[in-house]
Amino acid sequence: MRKKAVMWVWAGLLCMILVVASQPVGLNAQFTFGLAGVGVMLMIRVLKLRGAWMHMFLAIAAAIVFRYMYWRFTSTLPPISDPVNFFFGFLLFAAELYSVSMLAISFFIVSDPIERKDAPLMGPAEEWPTVDVFVPSYNEDLELVGTTLAAAKNLDYPANKLNVFLLDDGGTDQKCNDADPAKAREARERRAEMQAFCEELGVQYLTRARNEHAKAGNLNAGLERSNGDLVVVFDADHAPTRDFLRYTAGHFQRDPHLFLVQTPHFFLNPDPVEKNLETFQRMPSENEMFYSVIQKGLDKWNGTFFCGSAAVLSRRALELTNGFSGQSITEDCETALELHTKGWNSLYVDRPMIAGLQPETFSAFIGQRARWCQGMLQILMLKKPMFRKGLTMSQRVAYTSSPLFWLFPLSRMTFMIAPALYVFFDLQIYNASLQEFIAYTMFFLISNVVVQNMVYGTVRWPWISELYEYVQSIYLAKSIASVVINPRAPSFQVTAKGETLEENYLSPMAWPYFAMFGFLAATTGWALWRIAFEGTSNELLLIVTLWSVFNLAIGGVALGVVSERRERRRHYRLTTERRGDLHTGGAVYPVIVDDCSIGGMRLRPLEGMIPFNTRNDAVSKLVLHTGSSGGNGYPLKVAMKWSSTDEQGPSYGVGFAGLSAVDRRAVASILYPNSETLETIRTRRHTGRSVSSGTFEFLFWSIYQTFRGLGYALNALRGSRRKPATPATPVVAKQAEEAPVAPLVRAS
């Protein structure tokens, strides 16, 4: 009933807003209306008012936005009798209309997000549902997938109710019998290695005859050979914390029609934007806006969808759809859509309980986003969610908005190119005086920025959304075209993860960004030249020049994004507080495990110094304490790698030497004991920026990253004359997709 009441309230507000927006008033009245509206919005923002105030905040913003769009449509478009100007002017208006429509949908979705309570406690253990954990894999190395399997085995759940499966698409019969002898031998060796590891760990190894239907086919093959009541999916690089099932499984006992409990994807490494701009330690991750705000908003309308990993699903529900859907290359969202149409429910638990990896290189990042873009547009075109029977109206809006979002490259590129049409060709695509621009457009832009800062303030800094859209748009425009031409053509592409970069270098995909920057710089330069000679009487030229300067600032930051900083680390360390004893050189040294990764640890002696020995054959033993009583357990073989001294005293880096499957369970128990560590890291990165401070910082980035990017380009041109550029060195690639670590994470 509350959902219907909210919808009726918003329907009434929308009618009032449309009436207000269509009233003709003078410029002074419009200026007063905009100033008062923005003033009230800022008051609500500063005082951090919520509840009914949030609805008022969004209603005022909607009134300003709709009034602007009404003015744009009725007063600024060129006459249709001037076909050239009208055509390009209407294209710009259509791009704005798309952006405003997505803004309105987001208002609806995030106006009243749900804050879920913890899962209810389950009854006696013998009544708990059985759980099958699927870890789909393609060609990840044992070190990575082995850690995820070990963490899955450590899940806090009755052992007789929990089965873990490695679904290995890297060892299929098809791959083992490849026509290329080298590839066939590699696949057979991988299969043997994975089988031996799974047997030692107590994990069931499954593969199949052929690599058909990508990840959906792999998961469905696992369903056919298992029988658990619940199915948990973890990507091969998504290691879960021990308490994952504690916060998820209980929801299924409360709601017999629940098919999905989705949790956020949390990453230990930066994406290329964060890495190359060096913002990872202090800026919220890009995916936080989706997982910390939008998914909770979707949850309000029973619209949370499966994100491919870190989720629990009902087998009984999956049987109704013959398993995971695979018509699109985003099988996760498609599967959720099919089950929602059959009347099943989903919910979202906003607690980070997996630690995963993001693409490190810009090329891999774009490849990943291209797959998401194509898959979601396939759903839009093939599934037509707005017209699907079985969905509520709010679910139809939710499932339409997610695919529609991926059309942003069309509007973003329109906004980047449009100023040049006036600057170079005098096309009248936006007819407005400076006074009208201030009264209508300025308050529209301000209200838009304030809304984003209010709704996403702690998870998204000002102008970061515009940057992410721009750096994706140049390449995703082609992806959109390919789906429109043939919706069934896109195929699943593996996303590279865990890559290392030995040196700084320019991304091989960078040159279009330099070409676009040159175009934006020429547009801005010619606009300033015209102002110098024509004077400031041409008010439209002043407006377009400001617009072009903003575009140039985004283009400058993007040059830094495509200038790859070296990344030699393969493993990321999480802070721990585990006691232990290091046995080395015939003596025992009490130590604290300061931090840990899947490759090694940082040790601090409780007293004195530890003899430092880095001989290859010098293997020590680290015995970790299992509890507060100091009981010993988990003996691990380690080798000294480095030593250092800081304000806390001496510390020593050790690498693991020949971990067994049981050893990996011990390491996983140290790394992922519970979700509190990940939640602490995420909370520390949820640092908001005011509009003013965020704008100044973004402008600084623009200047600095422009020069840094140009420097990389010059080095690349010089190097191309001497020798081929050194590409990234791939370490692992990941078939299963999804979706930060401040002082709690260090790199090894």
C-alpha cells in the first residue's frame, strides 16, 4: 500500500509540475522562481533533511527541470522553415530530452530507497536449506580461483548442507581436444591441475563437453549436476567473507516466493580511471553509486536484479525458467527479468561480502563496458520490458531504465560536438539571450548538480559521472550501432583481469581521445578568437564558449585516464590483526600479521629484530594463533622477501612457499574472516565533495592531466620511431562478470 501511495503522490506532483512548467512568465519572475527553488534545495541539502523533505527536494528540482524543457521546446528551437538549423537544433534538444527523461526516472527510483534489516535467524540447523556454491571459471590461474574456492569452503554454514563446485570452462572436452596441439595441451594441464586441487580441498570439479552459451551455459551445466535448495554464484575473482550466508540465506525462509538476494560487488583494486588519476585511496568507487543507492532504490519497487555474482538464488525459481537465461550476453539481468515476470521477488542486502578485481587497463575496461552496453540493449530490444506481462508498472520502469541508460554515448557525444556547429558554421541550434540563459539554463544546471550531490553525495563526486560517460562514449557508440543493426549478433567476450604493467605507457585506444581533445581545443580557441574580434555583444557566442570550455575540461581529464600508469602489483593486501610465531634460523619470534594477500604477508615482530635471510632455499614456518587463547594452528611455509622500518618499527614481507589447498583455506580465513573489514574500507571511501570543492578539484585535474597526457603522447611518438610499444602483460582473464581500500589495503 505504501508503494501505491508514493506512486499516487508522485503522479499528483507531476501533474502540478506540468501545470507550473507551462505557465508563461517574464524573465524576472522566472529568475525569482529559479533562485527561490535552488535556495530551498540548498537548504534541504545543507541541513541533510530526509523523509518528506526529500520528496519536496525532488519535486522542486523536477519543476525547475520541466520548466526549462518547456522553454527549450517552445522558445529556443529554430523554425522548421530553416531545415538545416532545425535539424541540428532538434538533435541537441533530443539529447537533452533523453538526459532529462533519465533524470526523471532516477528521481522515481531513488526517491525512497529501502534500508534492509539483517536476515532473520534460521531455525534448527537440520531445517536449513542446502546450498550449492558455483564458481564459474574460464582461464583464471590457480592462485586466483583457488583463493575463491577456499573462501567458499570457509563459509559459516553446516558442512553437510554446503557443496562448492568449480565450473571450469577452461578444461572442457572441446578445449582439451583443440586442433592446436599447444592449446589442447594447456587445457589438459589446466584440467588436471584444477581437478587435483579440488580433490584436496573437498570441492567438486565440473566441466562440460563444449563451451556453449558462455557463462549462462556453464551455470546451467552446474545446475544439471547439483541439487541444492539455494544456488550461490561467485565469480572466480570474488572471494566471499565467512558471514556471506548469514546475511542472505535467512531471507528465503521468510519469503517463499523470493528468487534472489543480491549483494554489492566490492573491489580491492582501482579501475583504470581511479588508477591513472590516482584517486583510488580517497574517492568513492564508480560502482558505489549503483550498489549503494540505485540498487536500494530498485529494491523498493521489487526491481533488484541479478548482477552475475555475489548473489543467492532459489533453485525452485530457476527451474521455472529452465535455468539461467542466455538470449542476451548479460544473462544475469535477463534471468532476473524472466523470474520477475513470473511473480517472483528479489531483494538487495547492502553489505559488501565479496572482494573482487576490476579491469586494470583502459582497453579491458572499455571491453567490459561494451559487453554490458550491448547486453542491456539486447534486453531492451528483444525482451521489451516496458510491455512485458507479469511486471508491475514500477518494475517495467526499472527494467526499461537500466538498458536505456546505456544510450548515454549518443547524448554525451552530441553535447561535446554541438558547440562547434555554432562556432565554425554559425548554425543557430540554441536561440537564447544571455538573460534567458541565466534565468532558465543556469538554474536548470545548478539544480541538476545539486540533485546529484544530494542523492549521491557520499558516493559520487561532482562531474565524475560526466567524465566516466565521456571516456566510454567514444567507443560505446559503435557498440550501440552494432546492436541496433543486429540485436542477436553480440557475443560474450572475456574481460581481462589481474593485468600488470611494467612501465607507464599510452593506451593503444588513446588516440581518438587526443583527436577529440584537439577538436575541442580548436573549437574553444576559435570561439575565444571570435569574441576578441566580435566583442561581447554576441550573447549566444558567450554561452557557447562557456559550454566549449567545460567540454575541453572533461576532454583534458580524459587524456590522463588513457595515460596508463605502471601497475606491477598482482595482489592487494588487507589489514589483519592476527598473532603468530615465525620459526626461522632455529629460533621462534612472536609476530603480528599486519596485513595479508593471497601471495604473502607483512609481519611485525612483537620485540626485537628478525634475522633477514632471502636465500631461495631459506624457507621459514609461520604458525598462526587460532584464537585469543593463543592456541597454535595453520602452519604456513614462508620465504623472506623484504624488510623495512617505519615509525611503528621494523616489518618484514614474506611470500608463501608452496601453498596446499588446506593452506589456502587458512589464508582465506585470515583475509576474509567477516564483512566488517570490507564495510570499514567502503565507509572510509564514502567521502563527499561539495559542488564548489569538487568543481575546483576537477578543473585542477583538467590542467594537470592535459599536460601529463600530452607528455605520454610525445613519449609514445618518440618510442614508435625506435621500437614497438610494450603492451600490458595479461596474468589472468575472467569469464564471469560482476560489477577500495584506503589505509586498510596495501599492494604487494
